[in-house]
Amino acid sequence: MEAVILAGIARRVLDELLRNPYRTIELRSARNVMAVEAALREAMRLFLTYDPFEDVSTGTEGLLAELMEAKYLETRIPWEESDEREVTICRAKVKLVGLGRVVEVERRKGVMLARVRELFPHEMDIG
């Protein structure tokens, strides 16, 4: 199965998604926001992993989720140290589908995609 990669997801978010299969995730990373846009356009599943984008490769484990909906919010940055005044936040509502392991990674139009093999719970190494 092919899925769009969301990387660098907090461990507590992954744990909460395992306990409750529905969750709204707040994304601020430009790469993850672009990934959600691509998943919406192509009607693809998401592969969520704790690992950063640079470390996602064959063997990376994570969660497979269906993207239910996504909303984009523009918000002002309250501190003066930043060179930017606004940030785009994406709130993506997802539904857990299962566990997965990356078989192959591919970049397509600036978005990372993975061919993912679904796993049984006893095959998973995520702590």
C-alpha cells in the first residue's frame, strides 16, 4: 500500500492514537502540511512516524491512518525573535488503520511517499 509520510510526530500522539483510533493532529512543519495537502488531493493514507524525514527509510515503523478531514489556520507568532509574523497550522483529523513498516521510500513533487507493509501487533518494535 502507498501512503504519504508524516514524520517527526510526537511519541505521545502516536501512543494516544493507538489507544483511541480517532484523533485530530496539529501540524506546523511545512513538510507535514504539504504532505497532508497531497494526501487530500490523491485520496491517500498517511504513514505517521516518530522518526524525522531524514531518517525514514526501508524498515521504519509507524502507524497507518486514514485522513478524514483537514483544516488550515493562519496564526500570528507572538514573540519578537522570529523573522516571520505568521505560521500556517494544519489540523488533520485521522483514523487509525493499523501498523506498518516502510518497504520503499519515494519523493514525488516535493512530498515523501512510502510503500508500506501492514504489520500485526506482535511484529511491531515501536516502544
